[in-house]
Amino acid sequence: MSSAPLPQTNEPQLAAPLRILVVDDDQDLRELISNFLGQNGFEILTAANGRDMEKAMTRGDIALVVLDYMMPGEDGLSICKRINEQGGPPVIMLSARGEEIDRIVGLELGADDYMAKPFHPRELLARIRAVLRRRENSASRGEKSPISHFFNWQLDNIKRTLVRPDGVQVALSNAEFELLRVFLDRPGRALSRDQILDYLHGPNADSFDRAIDVQISRLRRKLSDDTSEDIIRTIRGIGYMFKPLK
């Protein structure tokens, strides 16, 4: 007598938790962040320095890096720049240095967000979710339209690379890619700095106008050539506008 087949169920399998890498030389802070994020559905790996971070990154499944600005040996700025150049995961930078210029430098080197210490763990959780949500939205948009064309330029929404009209590839940081997407999605609209911040980081983002100005200046330089005027225009008294698509 054969045994009866096991009943089949249609219950969906739960997705594996996203993996966050916390890089900070402060062991107490690493444990605090790890415990809190772990209680909120993430799997956490930790590293005390850049060398340990590189070992953890070889797994290839890191969804986001929480990175300390100041560490012995290689500092967070250098690490952040390298992650971006290698097309790595998004980065949220933490720093006891809360001056505006430090935030600007961090964002210039490709950090997706920047938080000054001390901070509430719930705020870090909210910012992590916001950055991951933006990345997921970008990926979904890329599946529908892998290549965006504008003024003979091409933006690959999957590889997150930019190609000039003459065929030369231009490297973009994560922050520059997201900023360009803000403009591409809203051609011909004058956007204030606060609106751009909202589109990039959500309505609870810290407003530091100079950081936006610096990022736009860097993006403009990458979008410029000898034959064209600025694609991103300054609208006096309002902010910026991406020229209407032709």
C-alpha cells in the first residue's frame, strides 16, 4: 500500500531579510545599531575597519552600508568613494562632525545620505528604508526602460552609467545618478531646492541648500561639452530646471 502524497500548500515563501553592513570602529555603537536593525527585520554584518569591510563585501549580497566617517587607518570618505567607483551598494555615512562642509564632502563622494552623531536609531532605520526604497524604485523603473535618452546622451538605468553624445562613458556616483533621475522624471519643471531634497531623501530630510548646489554643479560638469549649453538651468529665485525633452 503506497503512502498518501503530502498535501500541497499555496503559502508564499518569505523573502530573505536584506543584509546591512555596519562599519564603525566603535564596538558599542556597532552593537547598538546591529541589535536595533536586527529587531526590525534586517540581517546585520559588522566591520571595525575598511579591511574587515572588504572581507564582508566579498559575499556580494550587501543591500546597504552604514559607514563611519572617522576611523583609524582608511577613513570613511575614502571607503565611500571606492564603493561608488566599484558600483557597490548605497551608503549612509555617520559622523560626529556635523558641520555642513562635512556633509557636502560626504555627499560629493557618493554617500546616499548623511547623519550626524548622536542620532536616534529610529531615524537611522527610517533613512535606511528610504534609501532602499529609492534604489528599488530605480531598479523597477530601469526594468521598464533600461535606457533613457536625452539630447543625444544615454543613461543606463540598470548599470547606472551615463554615455556622452560622442560615445564616451561618464562615471556617476549613486547620488549623482539619483539626482539626474529627479530631473529626467520632471523635464521642464522648475524645482526648488526643498523639492529636490524631498524627491531625493523624503520630506524629513535635513535642508542644507549648499549641498544641493554642490551636487548639481558636479552633475552639470559631467553633462557639459564644448557644443552645448547647460542642460540643467538655474531659475533665479526658484531653483533649477531640466530643459524640456526634444
